[in-house]
Amino acid sequence: MGGLEIRELECFLVLADELHFGRTGERLYVSQSRVSQLIGALERRVGAQLVSRTSRSVRLTPLGERFRDALRPAYDTLRAVVEDTRQAARDAAGRLRIGFQGTADDRLLAAVAAYQDRHPGSDVEITEIPLSDPFGPVHRGEVDAAVVLLPVEEDGLVLGPVFSRQPQRLAISVRHPLAPRTEVSAEELVDVRLISAAEPAGEYWRRAHAPAVTPGGRPIPVGPAVTTLQEGVWLIAANRGGMLLCRPTAEYHRRRDVVDVEVTGLPETALGLVWRRDHENARIRAFSAAVEATVP
């Protein structure tokens, strides 16, 4: 059997309802002769008569009734799939506000571009999120979703794709004794005053990025608390302390007076996309899928 034609199937189902070629044509906005052509083509395609025509009546043959009963559920399902896809495309259009903590690097911008390519009419607004308040803008509805450093232990937030797992980097002044090194161990953090995020960042999140002790239990000196990443970089340059950063952020903020070295013995950093559970929508789900497909 040759390839199916949706128009022929649609015409047959309408005719099965109306049992009248004229009314079928009116519903489909085609001529009566066109209805005859479509039904004839379908009958040739299946190799059997589906409709019995006389000068007085139109009725389905027994095979036509069997074909109608089997076809209608499948056709209705197909129409529902198409309509659902259309609705999803409409829902994914419009403005999407994405917050980025740290740096929106090339990979994340590629995810934004992929999302916009797949959803014409979408408008992505990118906003920087303060270091000291990674989840506040999401909770308050200032952004629809945010790319943040893990961990995430917030009530009401959904953690989507997790990506960019990498060893942690220690950003320090070129004047710091550890600056000539290419690698330091976590135990050597006892020689660094760690700069941390100020409130309202949760204690669990601050300690994940500025631990109080080494893995061996030795206390790490406490450095200043900052609101923004840029404040931290300025303090590093002034040799007031060091910061643990993910690799993309450390590379982006490199300066002549700041270096970054890899730290062994600490968990890897990772980024994640988060959003409010009660604000989830088609745009957020579509962007989440774009991130998962684009960013390693």
C-alpha cells in the first residue's frame, strides 16, 4: 500500500459522519467532486470499496465500517499530538528570564541560542545573580530559572540539569606564597584566609564554597564576606584572602594580579539549573532540555 494521505483519511471520517457528499464538502471547504476524488483515491489505496453510493443514499460498506471504527481513535490521537505540540510551541514562546551566578560562559550561551532557535518568538533575558544570594531571585520570582553553583537544598526549588563538573580552583593574589604553584592540596588551605559569600546565602551553601576546616579537620582561616564576586576579586588582588571558584569563573576573572591554582582533595564543583516548583512552565522545561542537550 502506498503512503497514506491525511486529507483522504479526514475526508473519509467526515463522510462517515455525514453520509452525504455535499455536506462533507461543505465541512471540508472543498467541492463535492473533490470529496469523490479523495474517497476514490483512498479506496484504490486500500484496494477495496469503503463507501456504497446510490442516487438516494450513501452508506459505508461493512469493510468501511470496520475501517472507520479502527481509524477514528488513531486519527483523534494524531490530532491531539499535533495540537499538543502546537500548544507547547506557543507556550515556549515569550520572555524567559534566566539568572546566572558567576559567568555565563560560551557553553551556556550556546544553550540559550539553541533554545531560541528551537522556539522562534522566544526572548531570553539574562541577569547576573549576586554571589551572596544564589536562590533569592528565584524564590522571589525575579528570574524564571537560574544557573547556580551546587549544592541546592532549598525547599520549593527543582534542580534540573547538573553540568560542568570540574576540580575546584583557588584564586589568590600573585603575592601570595602559594601563587607560584600549579596545584595545592586541600590541607594547604590552612595557609589561606578564605573569602566567603555574605548573608543571605545559606550556611550550608557558604560552607560548601568556603569550608571552615580541611578534610583532615584542620581549621581554615576565615576571610572577609562579600556580596558580589567582583568584590571578592578585588580583595584577592589586594591579597586580603583567596576564593574557591569553579574553573570557568576563575578563568573569566583572571587578572595580572590574580592567579588560580587547582585544589586536590575537595569535591568537584558543579553547576545546576534551578526553578520554583510552583512556577514551572513550558518555557522553563524547554530551556532545561536545551541545557541538557547542549552543555556537557
